[in-house]
Amino acid sequence: MPSPPGHQFSTKDRILGAAEELFAQHGFGGTSLRQVTSRADVNIAAVNYHFGSKENLVNEVFRRRMDEMSAARLALLKEAQQAHPCELEPILAAFVEPALALTQDRGSRAFVRVIARAYVEKHEGLRKFMSEQYGHVVREFAKAIADCVPGLSKEQRYWRLDFLAGALMYAMADFGLIKRPSGVSETEHRARAARELIRFSTAGFLADVAQADRLKAEK
């Protein structure tokens, strides 16, 4: 007899939570499905029923967090384009702030370490999944940046977006030289990190553009 819907959701959520914690601790290759079932207190049949394979489980761990973050990014992007047309800083804020907000949620902190694992392990299946599922988000931001900085080539836009994504990952991991001062809340510290990263990346996207425009005008 099938389990009631609420029980199914609870089982699936437990598996995803266990997998996220274990992937954060041991990586994708270092985590077995047996470890996941043990942590989630389910049998292997439950994992197969909900996910079908370990690769699908990895993908779904990402989908659980990325769907919400991507929706937040696109909503903020739309607001920025309507309220501040052709202004670069609000566009970049729409990209940065939802990602840093993940680090404020205690339940999402393991996911930040999972993202770092994905960078280190170069999981090709996951890379393909992320490109297929969330590549449109990056393309929307690239188009918005093109409207703000038309002097950048397409290649330059994507290079600089890639650098921003790397810097954002570093900020999310909070592994840098600047530690949260005593007396400053975690929320305030993250807000400062967001402001500094947005200003830094704004300057990066604008680098050389004014000079290139001036040289074109002189010709």
C-alpha cells in the first residue's frame, strides 16, 4: 500500500537533508548511498523510489536550494530593471544578495559546503544538470549587463560573470581574511560583504570600457 503523501514528502526531505550533510562532509565520491540511508533512517528502496540513482540524488540536492535562489534572483533582476534601468549596481545586487542570503539560513549552510565540493570535484554530471536547469538565469543577467555596459563583448561579459560567481562562492564560504568583528551581527557582516562585493564587481565590469569608448570616439 502506498504511503500517505505527507509521509512521502517527509521521507524524501529526510533523504535530501542527509545527503546534503554527507556530501558537505565527504564529497560526492566519498559518500555512499548506504551512508545516506543510514543517516536518513530509510532503506535503499526509498532512495530508489524517490530518486532512482545517486546522480539524480546529487541533482535534487542542488535543485532543492537552487530553484528558490534562482527565482529570487530573477525577481530582483526584474525589479532592478524596472526601477533602475541601465544601472549596473542593482543588477549585480540581484545576483549577489540571494546567494549570500543562503548563508543566513542555518538549514542551508551545509549546502554552501556542497557547492564548494562541486567546484573541487568537477562533477561533470552535475555541471551538465546545472547548465541545463539554471543556465537561463545566467543568460538573463548577461543580457541585463549588456544593456548597462554595451562596450563589453559577449566573451568579456561571461568571463566577468564567471569571476563574480567565484568571488561570490568565496564570500559565501566566509573563508577570507576579514572575519566578523565582535559586536557585529552575522546579518550586518553579510550585508557588508554583499555591499563590498557588489561595488568591487561593478568596477570590474566597467574596467577598460570607458577607455575603449573614448578611443573609438577619437577614431
